[in-house]
Amino acid sequence: MVRSIAVCVMLVCMVSLSAPAAEVFDPPAVYLTWQRDPTTTMTVHWHTIHDLPAPDAAQTQAASEPEDQPSPTDIPPDWEVPASVVLHRPLAEAAGEWKTTAGKSHRLPYSNRMVHTVELTGLTPATDYRFRFNENSAEFRFRTMPEDVAQPIRFAVGGDTMHRPEDFEAVNRQAARMSPEFVVFGGDLAYADAKPDQLGRWYTWFEVYKRSMVTPDGRLIPMLVTIGNHEVRGGTGGTPEKAPFFFNLFAMPGLPGYASLDFGDYMSILLLDTDHVNPIDGPQTGWLARTLLQCQRRGVPHLFPVYHVPAYPGHREFAGHVNARVRDYWVPLFEEFGIRVAFEHHDHTYKRTHPLRGGRIDARGIVYLGDGAWGVGVRKPAPDRWYLQNSAHARHLILVTIHGRHQHYLVIDETGAAIDEFPSTPSSPRLHEPTAPALAE
Ligand SMILES: [Fe+2]
């Protein structure tokens, strides 16, 4: 009897030892952004892979052509759409209840992936949270933004992020090491050019992001993105339908392709579109004027425009068509509403302009920082530009620190070396009232 009990116990142990552990749910892409006030909200995106019918090859091939084609985002009518749920709780409450928030999902065009989106709201400012997707999922962390800028706030900026994944990852790791609150990418992210046969570049981009944009204390770093020419079929002059991955991967900026994000009353970031799917002039410029006026009335001390094609290029020709349009339509508004620094990209070099105003060097002017060399092959800065104060042939990130009304900029290359640093003084008072035509739609 004793022997048979012992055999049974052994068998049970063997069975339990050999039973496969439940597989941990760990999505191939998990990333954070914001759609509303970052002091109290967080938008969580993640991807799941499914046995969805492969996109029609002929349609995929056709979609690689310049002409518009319908995006195969359909899912079979009898297919059970997976749940989009995030569980979160404050990190400090080790035994606290997980709060459950439901969201939605949609199919990423031409892929077997679903993109999930859940917006968490009612969060406490400057607080670390844990989050997961179910009881058996990997766990991640994020932090909400502070209510004010009484303490220094640091974030990273750059663009043109991934020719080679190893370069993207190297600069990501330098950025993450500095524990920024978030990162802003100014266009040309995965270089998939909106082509279905290049979707793997997006998958790689998110894999690299997930493993490398984590701070030393374990926070996943939220991102804000703008659109660049490599997000759009044809590069410029397109419509949102020509950027199907960009608009299906990120809730922000969303349609029409430009947006502003207000951080309490202390900072607003303007995510702009330099002629990729929205013309620079027309409705976008009218919106920009109205948004800058609202920020001014609210007394927002830190206003940052971020866009892809530079007004003051560090490598390409100054007379470039899109460059000139940024100078013609947006720069006068930036000057009118006291912008101190604008972030530009696309030229694959490091540049810092002199402070510029009215097309001249002026101590009261705007510094244009760029030019999009986060993770791409770099180009030599143009040697003969009157407006460049500093430049470098280096992959880099820009680390911005705001504190009270002060701003500080530190530029770090892929090895972690500082290649530029400068302060910025508060802007001069506005010289005249906003002009009525600029406020028109
Ligand atoms: Fe570009």
C-alpha cells in the first residue's frame, strides 16, 4: 500500500514536472503614445499575430504601384476579434487591484497582425504604473508626466530612425540610458515606403523599440511621431490612404496627419506634416496659427514644432521646394508666436542654426535643430551655409531639458559622447498682434 502510494506520488510529480508551463503572452510589438493630456492618460498599442488569410498577392503587388488600391484590412465575418484589454495599477501599490480597461483593434493592412489600442485615463501625474494584457502576460511599466515643470523634465528628439536596425538600436540605447520621459521622432521611421513587401521593416522597428527603449529602471519610453516622406507612397503630395501603415500603427497624430499635444499648461508639442499627406499651406497653416494663438493665450512657456523637411537644411539645397514652403508659411508664425526652438529632420546630419529671425541672424530669433540622423547613414553637413552655427557628421539624439521657463539642449552621438550643448533664453515679447489672414482656415 505504502509502495503504491509512493509510486502514485512519483507519477504525479513526473507528470507535473513534464507538463508544459503556460506560455507567457508577450506581444511582438508593445508601444506607448498619447492622444490627450500626458499627465493623466496613456495610450497603449500592441500587436497580435493571427491565422488570418494572407493578403491577396495580386492586390499586394498592385498596392506597391503608385496608384491607390484598397487596403486589405478586412477580417473574415466569422472570425472572432481578439479582445483589447489592458490591466494596470500603480507600481507603488504592490498588492493593489488591477484596473481593467477595454479598447479596440483593427487589422494592419496587408498583414496578419491586429493593432490594439487602449487609452488609459484618470491616471495620477508623475506616477509609475505596471501594465499587462492578461494574468499570463509579460508585464511592462510606464510613467505619467508631471503636472508642472517645477522640476526638470527631459525628453529626446530625433528622426530618420532606421536604415539598419543595429544603428536604430544603438541610438535608442543611448537615449534610454538618459531616462527621458518620452521621445519624439520627426518622420522617416522604418523606411518601409508604405510598401506591403517592406512591412517586415516595421515589425523589426517595433521589436528593436520594445527591447531597447526601456529606461534603466524598467520603464517603456512613450513616443510621439510625425510623418515623413518614407511613410508615404510617393513621398510627398499624397493622401492618408497612401500612408496606410503610418495611420494604422499610431493613434497619434492620427488624421488628418498633424496635431498638437498639450502637457498641462507648461508645454505643447506640434506634430506637423511637411507636404507628405497634407499641404503645408491651406488648412494646416490655418490650424497652426489658431493653435499657436491658443497656446499663447494660455501662457504655455514651452512650444515645440516638430516636422520632417527642414526650413534651414543642414545638407540639401536651401532653395528646395518644400524647404522654401516651410519658410514661407510656417516660419513667420513661429516668429510671431515666440517659438524658441524648432525640430527639423530629413537631411541625415547634425545641425544647429544660429538664432534666426526674418531670414537673418538675430539674437531674438529661433534656433532650428536637426537634421534627422538617429539611425541612418549620415551625410556631411553643408560647409557653406551662413545660418549654421554648429554641425556634425554623426548619428545622434537631442536631449531636451525644460525647467521652469528654461530650456537646455544636449546632443549625444551613438557612442554616448556629447557633441553639442546649448542653453536657450526665454523668447522676446511678441512684437505685434496676430495677422487676421493667418488665422483663416
Ligand atoms: Fe526624409
